[in-house]
Amino acid sequence: MSKPIFIGHTRFSVYSYGSKSFNATQDSRGKGARFSEQEYADWLYGEERLAPRAEIFTSLSLPQLHQASQDHHLAHFVSFSPSLPDTYKTLLFEAAERYDFLHLNETTEEATTLPPEKLIRRAFEIFGINGGLFGAFRLDDDDLLSVNYFNRMAPYLTAEHVGWWVSPGLGFAAVRDGSNLIYTQTHYYPKSAFGPLCIGKLSETGAIEGITTPKHTKLDRRTPTVLDSRRPMFFHIRHRGQDSSLDGEVTPFFVETLNRMTRRSEGRVELKTVYDEFPALQGHVNTTPGTLQYAQTSIADQKLIRGGKEVSWSTPGPVSLELRLTGQRLRSRELRLRISVDDSTQGKRLPAEQEKIFLEKARLNHTQGKGDYWTWMPPQKDGRKEVVLALEPPPGMRITSVRLEKAKERDLRIESFTLYALEQEAHTSLSGEERTA
């Protein structure tokens, strides 16, 4: 029996100025950042954007594909533009020498999500096969596929399914904090962009049948679509610089990302479950909303009385909070957080109007006549033992203390209240203390 054939495609920062497909490239008629061409090039090839993508793709994603492809024919194409900086071209060429399934496609054309027909035909030439069924899939440069992905997709490669799509609906998601992946969750996202596969056929006449490229969120409106969420098949990594989080302004990345993940996720997982599907992530993953090295448990096994409790904080940058109650579930608008801030020595403050917009997006309310801000701790989600919230001051400001104030009569017994300093790999220690008002 011949091996199943899979043909993958990754667009590695293909230069596409003017495209309507990405927020960064939309013109004045769109909703994107409306960059000039030079601003677009600076953003597309900026170190902050490219470095994490290159690291994820070459050191994590490709080893996963290598292990997954052992019993299958796999040709995975990476499209990139001639203008890609030489440093990253070198990384791709080195990876192509290391993995025989990896093939590079330097192009001046706008790359589609699935491999174009010329690459599909090239794949069959590489395999030495004249035609037959195949699965074509997309993989973004900052996502991973399970080592069991191809085994689970292979049964769908039948003549009856040509033209159909298969959407893996279940996987994991995490937030990149430095070199760590934090707050790892079970992630249910049907019709996502994380490894959808289209079933095609190369006929004896050389015609390619069944390949379509609808928007991933509308797959089932264009073609029959199988949703397979029985086992996790993708690992989605959220990080700064992603096109989907870009709106042309400085934004509170961690606030928006942790909130979005909490809404969509189905809770934390055992690390063994993650490593069984994604062995390349061994040692990189945390289920906590921060790295334990930069964690500080400031309140433990105490009752929150009317006066509240205040925790001082001296580490600059964003911070995530994790609250656990003893034998209780936190309700809506039951716990207020009052945040004190001052000017930071790291960086200049934003212009007043931009700072106001940032604070609104960070969900920080300002108390008139006082120098502090406040927000509500969100209610506890069903099935979770903890409540998580990110606080992110705008550039030029830092958090100096967080006070917990109960807003209802019910007493709250705090099992633990832990703060995690984010983006702090350069720091070696934290300081903080608890005070009772």
C-alpha cells in the first residue's frame, strides 16, 4: 500500500503591500494600520516580529513535522520574498538542508494559503509519483501541528472526499512570554487557520482537482467540511506582532490576549497531554499565567476583610494576577482591584490621547481626583479553579501596588493570590510585600 501524500505550505512574511488579507497591508479603505510602503516593510521585516516566528518555525514546528511525517509522503513548501533579510534566508536554507521534506519557494508573487498548483506538481515530481490523491494544508509560521496530525488526516484521503476540507477543531493555545509559553489551555476553535486540510487529486492528464481557497472561517459555506475535534491536532502561539492583533496603535497585548484565551479555551491541561502530542515543546510550556521564576504569591490562606489588602510591586511592565478562593466561586463585580501607578524610568510616556485609549483598552478605570486606577476581577468561569487577569500599564508608567477590595458583604477566603511579572527575563528578582489597611 502506498504512503498517503501530504503537501503543506507556509508563507514566511511574504511581501504583500496593498493586500486586503492582512490588517497591516490594508489601505485607507480598510480597517488596518494603513501603513505607507516603507512603514509596511519596516513592520514586516522588523526584528521584534520576525525573530519569534523564525525561532518557533525552525526550532519547534519543523521538528514536529519531521516526527509526524515518518509514515507518509510529505513535501512542505515555504514561500518567501527576495527582499526577506539575509539572516532569515540563511535560517530557511539551513533548515531545508536539515529536513528533506522542506522545500523553499522564493517568489515575487502574492502567496496563497494553500500551495499553488506549480508547487503541488513539483511535490509529485519529488515523490516520483505520476498522480493520485493528496491532502494540502496550510501552516502559519508561528503554529505547530501534532505529531499525530497526518495519521489522523490520512483516513479522509479518499476519492469520495475530493474537494472536501477537514478542519481540526481542537488543540492547545499559549502566550509567548520571552522564550516561554505560558497559560497553556485546551483550545476549541472550529474552522480555524491552524492546519486545515483540503483533499485534492492530481489526475493522469495533469489536472488538479478539488483545491479551493475560501476564507478559513467560511469553509463550510463553500465546500463540504469535516470538523474533527476528537483529539488535539494544533498548538496555537499568541505573541506580539501578529497581524490579527495589529491596529496601528500601541495596545495592551497581554490584557487582550489572556482575556480572549480565557473566553475560548476549555481550561488548563496536564503537561503530559501536551508533550504526547507536541514533544518538541518539552520544557517550554507552563500552564500558569506566567513563569514561576518571576512569580510572587503575596496572599495565602487569608480572609479578605472590609478594609482590603494591598500588595506593593516594584517590577516594571505588565503583570498577570491569579486568584484562587477556598471553597468559593468568585462572582461578577465582587472583587475590585485598585491599582497605583507612577512614572517609569523605562521609556517615555505616550501622548495624552494615546495613553487614554491604551488605558481604556486595558480596562483600567481612572478615579477622578486620585492618582490610581481600578478594574474588576472577572467572575470565575465554570470548571476553573482560578481567576486570571492581566494588568498592563502604558509605556512610561509602572504599577506600584495592587489593592484587593471586596465590593459585597460576603467574606472571601483567599487560598492564594499570585502575581507574575511578564516580559521580565532580564530580571533576576522581584520584590513585594503585603499590607492590610
